[in-house]
Amino acid sequence: MTAVRLDCVSPDRTPEELKALRKRMALHAARLRRTSEHFALLAGETRLKIIHLLGDCGELCVCDLATILEMTPAAVSQHLSRLRSGRIVGSWRDGMTIYYRLTDAVDREFLMSVFRDRIVRED
């Protein structure tokens, strides 16, 4: 990747400081990419609704989620599949029924505070 040189009229950092910051950023590239992918999963309104419901209820089966969201079970399953691949939700099976829940890796407090803040601001 070729560095683009922009000449600042009033630079705040020395060229050496900028080079050091660029190197630090490169060290975090993989983590930043994973974080970006994680937030991309959260960008869908339906997936946010699912996360909100699971945060409130603990766990729900696909058919209950489909009923609440007024969607087909197949459509809900597609969203759950993406959330599962991003390790945001986990599942367990009881016969023919699959139940979903938020994984332990999910920062529930952060997510619920985002929902709380947004709902309060919109009311």
C-alpha cells in the first residue's frame, strides 16, 4: 500500500510522529477489521430487533421470533445464521426446535444501554 502524502498548512505532528502512528495503526489492522465486521452485523434493523428481543427474553425459538417480527421462519433463520457466524448468538436444539440466545462474548450492558439511549431519545 502506497502512503499518500498530504501537505498540511499547519501540521500538528512531526513526520516521525505520523510515521509512528501509522505503524501503530497497522498493528491493530486485524482487530479493527474484525470490529468493523462485527458492527456490520449490527447494522441491520432486523438483526438489531433480534438482539434486543434476546437481550430482554434470554432465549427464543425461531418460530417465536418469526411471529414477533412478522417474518417467515426462513427469513429469521437467515439473520440468525449471520449473527451466529459472528458469534453474537448461540443456539441449542430441543427435538425439532432450535433456541437462540446471546453468547457470553456479547457485551449485554453495552448493547442494552445503546437500545435504552436510542429509545429514550426517540420518545
